[in-house]
Amino acid sequence: MQGPLIDTLVRQGVSRRTFLKYCATLASMMALPPTAGRAMAEAMAAARRPSVIWLPFQECTGCTESITRSHSPTIEGMIFDMISLDYQETLMAAAGFQAEEALHSAMKDNYGKYVLIVDGSIPLGLDGAYSCIAGKSNLDTLKEVAQGAAAIVAMGSCASFGGIPKANPNPTGAVSVSDVIKDKPIVNIPGCPPIPVVMTGVLAHYLTFGKLPELDDKGRPKAFFGETIHDRCYRRPFYDQGKFAKTFDDEGARNGWCLFELGCKGPVTHNACATTKWNGGTSWPVQSGHGCLGCSEPDFWDAGGFYKALSMPANPLKYAAVAAVAGAAVGVAASFANRAKKSAAKAAHETTTLADLEK
Amino acid sequence: MSLDAIPIHVVNTLPAGSGLTGNAPPLLRELAEQVKRLLATGEPSAIDLSALPLTPADLEWLHDKLGTGEIAITLQANGESTLNETACPGVWWVTHHNEQGAVNSQFIEVAFVPELVKAHPKDVEIGWEHLELLISDL
């Protein structure tokens, strides 16, 4: 199915206003100016459907679940109508030789133009023998398919940073996509799983502007990862007032106070959960009463325990600066006696806690 | 099953007037600027309410201040959207809901007519073809 996108959508009963409304919402979520929605709609409507190849490596299929089971099939589904998903092992009907043929014909027909989505990390141990598809190691497959890709999207924390397979002691030698591929534009969409609208936002940006969105120093789209969970958290006022839940069932917890002392990693986690929320805007971890795990940051699994507080600030309002150096071998409250303990914590990839500092 | 069967009661009801952050009043000034620009150049603009740190109380305050105008438009497209004129003509409160009824995005648009309301020429063409078809069947 070729031709402008809007024709495809109209054939499926999507009206122009529906599309415009969708673009307005998407522009809002991408922190674009409100009037950008119309420009996006115009550009996307005229765009041709790009070919997309989706490769799963060492993963749990959670990323695919997140996208395909997103709340409103008409919204995120619409984006999937805008692309030609030529290879996705979990979703495609074909199997075995047929599936491999689909992959290779998509690569041949759209060489240099297709978008490659990868979820899962790539094991380098034992020459990549830990994960093979169709008799080939993930490493070889990635190198081969990446060659003809216009851009690569690393979906989820595993593809972006190595994720849980890379967790200490990393038995398979797992690495991220950007550790293997150096000569292609790569956008990381970390999260365990990533937020569906971030995925669709990146695709919409690619369709609208023909290139990947602006990225931060970890390769993540700034529109969604530009701010921390803490910055946009609705419980932030309680943090500023020094009101903290001390246990999961105390009065503070019932009053919805800040979960910082219960190990919330919001202050050092860049993601959009606080604004986009989950399950169709129903809720998100902090709203359900649990701190952020920090799943969109590198090595979150080894960051010293989900229920350990990041550190205790001397002055809540100056916290951001303290958080930035927590875990490094400097800290305002550090004493010489604690140096050894702190460097040990750093070596073990643990975040220094208040208890560590005060001992 | 009725929700009453679940023995939970809310204990932290907030006192009235709380939740105001003071972020809403400056928006009135921004709106005034935008209305001025609309009159001078005809250029429409918008404020993305979901992108600003506004609490539900702030939004309510703003909604109250702007009031209700003469026109209320409902759009059925992938969930309901409401485009309501405020007491200030040319200032529209636009809310997009998804099919489940949750708010997807919320804007204040400053325009003579909100963009979404206008029929696209391509759609008008299709309507015209349909009319021609109706006529040919007479």
C-alpha cells in the first residue's frame, strides 16, 4: 500500500479531523508548540509509509507488549497504520523460512531507507552463541540488518543500555545496540517497558521531519526525556515542604506524600511517566503509591536497591545538585572516615545513602 | 459490584482553596497579548495547558475566570472533543478526550474560529462529489 498516508487513513475510516486532533495531542506530548500539531498533520498526511523492520534479541517481549497493548488502539494503532511493519517475529503470521524471506525482501526492497527497531540486548559472550535466530547470532543479524537502515530505534532499556541481561555479573556479555553499531543514527527509547507514546512520538517525528528528534547525551529524545520524573511529579510540592512517607502504610503514605525516603529514584530518572502516565492516563507508579525504580536509566538494576533512598538532602530545595553527585566520591556531607565505604559503594554500583554517610 | 463493598474511605480531602499554585493568573496576561495579536495580524495562537505546571485547582480557577461564551462545539472524532467559547470572544477552551473519556490534551486557543472546526478543502471536495452523486440519482 503506497501513496500518501492520509489516503490510507481515510480508507480505514479515519477522518481528517480525527487525524488533526491526534496530531495536536501528540505535539503536546512532544512538548512542541501548540500550533505544531497542524504542521505535523500536514507533513504526516503527505508522508509515504516507511518500511520498518523490528528485531528482537535478548528480551522479554515486554516492549512489544507495551506498544501493542497500549490503551487506545486507535491512537497508537494509528501510527502502526502509518508504517509498513515488514518483520516482527511476535506479530507476524509467517514463521521459519517464510519469515526470514520477509526480512530479506524488505531489506532488499527498501535498502538504505528502512527504519530498524531493536528490542533486547546483544550478547557478545561465546561468540554470541547465547542468543541465535535462524542459526545466526544476534550480533551477526544486527550488523547485517543495520547496514541498510536509515535509522535505528533502540526500544527499551536492554537495547538502549544493556538492561537486565547486562545486570551484574552479566553472564552473556550483553551490550546495547550503540555498543555494536557506530555508523548509523540511533535513538534510545529506554524504559522497562518504554512508554508507548514515546515510541509513536519518535516515529511521528521521523515521518514529519524525515529525521530523528533531538537527543540528549544518552541518545534519548529530549522531548520525552528532557526532565526528571521528580521535576514533573505531582507529589513534588510535598518534597519541597519536607513531607515524606516513611513506610508504605504510615500517615504520610496515606496522605500521598513524597516517596523519596522509600527509595524513589524520580530525582535522577529522566522519563515522561509523570506527564503521559500509563494505561491510558489512568495512573503511574508514584500515583499508585510506589517510588520510581529508575528503569529508563542505564544499569538501573544494579543501582543499589529499589527501596534505598538516594541520599538525604540537607536542604530539600538544593537537592538537585546533591543528587547529581550522590554516588560519586564527592558529597557535601561526606567525611574522610566515609571515603572507603563510599568508594566501595561506588565500585559495587550502589548509590550512597544517608545511612552510609552518617555511620 | 458496587464500589461501596470496598471498605475504603478518603481521609485526606483537601480544604477548599488549596491547590492553587499561582501559575494561572499570568496566563490571563499571555492571553491578552495573544488576543491583541489576533486583532492586529489575524494570527491565531494557543496555550498548551497540559504542558504547564497547573493543578486541577489552577485549571478550575482559570476556567471560572474565563467563563462561558455563546458557542459550545462538540466534535466526535476518536472520542469527544469540546471547543467552547469563553466569555471573551475569540478565546476558546479546547479539550480533547479519548474514546474512554479521559482527557488527552487541553488547550486554550485564540482564534476567530478554532482550526479543527473548519472543513478541509479536500473534505469539501469529497462532499461536493457526494452532492453530485445525489443529484445524478434524481
